[in-house]
Amino acid sequence: MSLRWLAAGVVIGALGVMAAGCAKGVPRAPAPEPRPESASLPAGLRDAMHTLKQAGPAADAGKPLSLHTYLPSNMYEAIDGEADLFLSYDARGLAVARYKVGTTTVDAEVFDQARPLDAFGVFSQLRGTEGPPVAVGAEGVSVAGQALHFWKSRYFVRVSVPGPQQPPGAALMRLAQGIEKGLKGSSELPAWTKALPLHTAGGQAAAAGGGRPEYVARNVLGHGFLSNAMMADYGSGESECRLALVRAKDETEAASEWGRLRDLYGGAPDRALEGLAAAGFVGANPQQRPVYAVHGGRHVVIVVGRCGAAEARRLLASTLERLRQTRAG
């Protein structure tokens, strides 16, 4: 045998010994473990998943039969037709779990809305006007006996019975309370959002919409240039009107927004608004309803509807005074 073939045999034999050594347990670098699917999710969505896993057993609903997560890019797969609403309030993700309570199927959805204000905003749009309040979360409501909606911290939560099933009695509330317990964080809203008048000057509670304030993130009163507003309805019947408190990013933006509204509604100064704020106007919308608007600092306050000049002034004055109090506090 030539020396060349002999050398090749030695090399091949050595490689075989090395391979055998590896097979018999010679230490080697471990292969990297795959990352859990949840590791790439936003923190708020991971917390929502964990909460849904724990809430079922704690509420006698057992472990979830299924648990899925969705990001903004595919949220429509879970809530087609509703995704735009949640995305307009800066949704970061959605976790959906299905449970079995006796013979009834129960779904729970936890939406991560990034901020308490946005979670409240979604809740204020979906609570409706008929459902009675329930003591769960920062604020909760029962919807037609088939669902519970509530918000807490940065989360909006919906616990519901899909399809024509008999609701499982107190189980909906127990599951909602279990989810509430697992969601951490403050539910405190910014001080300026609390400046809406609770009543009219004459003591009449806000009527339309149950008198409950709403947070509107975009397209306030149908205007694309207005965003970030608290709104509520006051009065009833022929004296009903809507108030919008818009918070701009700075005084310059607030003045610009007020100016665009004035031009849009053909606004002009009016004695009814004298002395209230830096500037004010009275105009009319296409339905020939009066529009009153003032601005001061970062805020624009608008009243539109059937209420008269005296009532509009009272609502505007009360809002501006409450704004001053929140800043002073």
C-alpha cells in the first residue's frame, strides 16, 4: 500500500474515533433552544395571556380550551369589522381565550390599548346606553345579559357568551373578576379629562347617553383635524346639546384648531361668550344648530346642539372653571 493511501486511512480512522466519541457522550456545545412564541410579544400582551391562563381555574371555568394572540397587523382575523375602532385607540394587541362553564361556552378578550385613557375610550364607545353598571374593573357594564365589558389600567376586557346560549349566571362575573385581579397597573386618567361638568347649572344631570362621558381619540365631531377630546351630552329633547373638550399638544395648535372651526362654521364674536376665555365665537353647523366654541391655553371647548345661548355659556364656563381647578390641584 502506498504511503499516500496509508495516510488517508489514518485520517479517516481518526475521524471515525471522534464521531464515536461524540456518540458516546463527549461534551459538545448545546444547540440554542427555540424562543417561546410569547417572548416576541409586547409586554402588555404577554401579561394578558398570563392573566387568561390563571383566571379560568380561579373562576371555576377551568383552563382555557384555546388561547390565541393577535397583533395590530392581524387583529381583524379575530374581530373583523371592529379592528379599526381598537386601532384608532392605539391597540397593541389582543388575547382571546375560550372556556367551558358547565355546558356553556364563554369567550374572554383582553385588548392591550397601551394607555388607560385609550382603554377607557374604547369602553366609552362600546358600553352603549342601555346596560346597567357592574362593579368590576375601573368601570364595567352588563350588555344585554350576554356579556360584561370593563376597563382597567391599559386594558379593555370583554367576557361574553357567543351565539344563542344560556348565560351561565354568576360565572360571567366570576371570570371577569378573575381577569380583573390579574391585570396590573393604575387606572387613573389625566386630570384634564375630569373637567366636564357633572350637571347643568340648573342641577339637571347630563341626560343623553346616560350622562356618561366619552373619550374620542380621533375625528372629534366628525372633524379630521380634531383629536383627543372628552365629550358628553346634556339636557334632553329640544334643549339637548353636546359638549366637547379638546386638548391640543400646545397653545399654538389649540388656537389653530379654534380658528379652523370658526372659519368652518362662519363664527363671529357674541356677547354670550364675552369674558369666558381668550377667544370665542358663535356659528352654525349644516343642520342650522348653533355652535359655540372658546379656546384658552391648550384647550378648545365646543358646545353644539339645541341648547340656547345661556345654557351654552353655563356649560362652557363650568368646563373652563373645572379646568382651572384641575391645573391648580
